Amino acid sequence: MLRFGVIGYGGRIRGIINGLRCLDVPFEIAAITDPKGEELKAQHEDLAATALYTDADEMLDAEQLDGALIGTRCSLHAPMACRVAQRNLPLFLEKPVATSLEQVRALHAAFEDVTSQVVVSFPLRLTPLVQVAKEVIDSGRLGTIEHVQAWNNVPYGDCYYGAWYRDYEETGGLFLQKATHDFDYISYLLDRQPAWVCAMNSQRVYGGDKPWDLHCDECDEGESCMESPFNLHFRRGKTPKVQPSGKMCMFSEGIRNEDSGNAILEFEGGVQASYSQNFFARNGAGARGARLFGYHGMVEFDWYTNQVKVVEHHSPRVDTISFDASSLSHGGGDAQLCYDFLQIAQGKGDSRSPISAGIISALTCLRARESARERKFCQVTL
């Protein structure tokens, strides 16, 4: 029976734990470090025998563990990972792996000589769509990849302005929150690391002059606000009736998260990629995917269509591969992450989303943020 310790027992880690249970490998959540431990234990029957701690070091020293999972808020990912590194334990680490350059450097140093592996929560690289695209690219059918276009139009972007993600000091902005996935799968497909980045972002929709602590349910704007509980039902059809949303006002003062952003990356060897993200697209405007071009052809995929399309440049042939992955968590990538974590915990396999991938992706996001702020090209270096 494997024994795991959890640092930060939030919704994302609960989802991963449920995924681990689907793979029929015996394990138990032996211990949890979380300030809400007693409350969580009362809410979840499966935690009845779980030891509770409020200090991660105390848990890691007291318990005989076969692995650890970190699901804290973003600013604590790196500090907690460094503590696990000191114990040389297999680790599942939520993204972004760091929210500052100082944290990236500390993480890099902490894991330099660690032999136990890390599974970074990068499910997109392990989805069927990316795996098929990888097969096509590696086959040589397209020629060498010379150019990449990627996009992310987020139809659920309200969470970054009306929930805890609105706290910029906690999240570090939306390159770190979203582009960390996209920069990672592009690097994975190219098998190259980013060398330079230039970026811009803007905040033209959300934020404003409403009080920071104003809830949608307390606001008197009602019909005039597209984000109100009234319009979530009446105009957008997102709720069966007008009902409390629980959201904070998305037009509050103090919101610093951008609502659109663009980046151009140059990878080792000179391959260029463009990436665009926005957070006010809704409904059918949602899209996330990429096109990768070689001289002989192009491969395109999008998680909202669940299709991979291969276009040959020197013949009229177009191949389309469709997947029934809409019901799978993160397009099927989460199951692969769970499999990898159980494998490394048993000493049987290797992580396909290692700590090195998490570090280079976070570093790229931080340099993109720096580029947008300072209006300059930035080298992707520690």
C-alpha cells in the first residue's frame, strides 16, 4: 500500500487523487498539510484515518511516505516543492511551478541533485491530440518544423476576475496561469527550449472602479451588467434561473490580471512561434490549439474541436483525425499524469512532464511578463 502526503488539499489535487483511484493501484492519503485540515476531514469520509498537519516540514519528517502531492495556492508551489526535494520523494506538482524569478532559481537549485522524479501538472502535452501531432512531426512527413501559431481563447475567463485567481500577488498574471501549458506543449512538440521572447498584454475589459470586496449578488446593476446573475440566466443561458453566482465583481478596482496577451517566441535553432490568449471570448468563440508548419506540410489541432488535421503542401491530401475526448479530464491528459505519478512512486517508470519542463515553462512566462512590462525582448535565462 503506497502512502502519500498532500500539501494543500484543494479542488485540483482532489481531482488528481480521484484519478489515481481509477487506476487500481492501492494507496492511501496518509497525511495532509492544510490550514483547513479539520474542516476537510469533516467534509470527506475518505480522510477519516488521515493524519493532519499545519506545517509541511513536520509532516514530511514524521510520516513514512512514498510520494507527495502539492496543490497549494500558486505562490507556495515552489517553496513547498523545495521542501519535498530535501526528502528526495516522488512528487506531483501543480502548475505554475513558480511565480517569480527568485522561486525559479530556488527550484532549479533544489532539484539539481535530486534523484526522485517529479510529475508537473502539464496534462496538455499528454493528451491524445498532442501525442498524435507529435507522431506526425517525428515521422518527418511535414519536414522540419519551421513555424508555429498557437491560440487560447478562454470562454471561462470569469474565474480570473471574479474568484481567488483575481489576486495578482498570488497568481502572478495570466501568462503564468494559462500560457505555461501552451509554452510547454510547444516546447515538447519542437523538442527545443525557448531562447527569446517578446510579449504584450492589455487590460481593456475587466477591472474598474467598483469596490474590491463587492460581490455580484450584492450589486444593484442587475440587467445592465452582462456578468450579473440576471444576465447569466436571461441573456447567456448559463443558469436555469436567476440565482446567486458567488462571484466577486469583475469590474473591481485593484484587478491587475490582463484580459488579453500575445507573445512571440524564438526557440533554440531559430524556430519562431506566435501565441495569443484572451479571456473575454465566450460560448462558441472558445478555442485552444496550434498549427505547426514544415516545408512539406502542416499539422493543426484544437481541444475544442477534438480534431487533428494534417495538410500536405505538395499534394491535395488532407487527413482529419477526430477524438471523443470531451468527457475526459483535460482532454485525457490527467489520466496520463496520474499513471506517471503512480509509476514513479513504485519505482517503475519515468515522468513525461519532469521538473525541468516546469522550470523552463515558468521561466518563459516570467520573461514574457517582463517583456510586456518593460517593452523589450527578453532572453529566456535564469
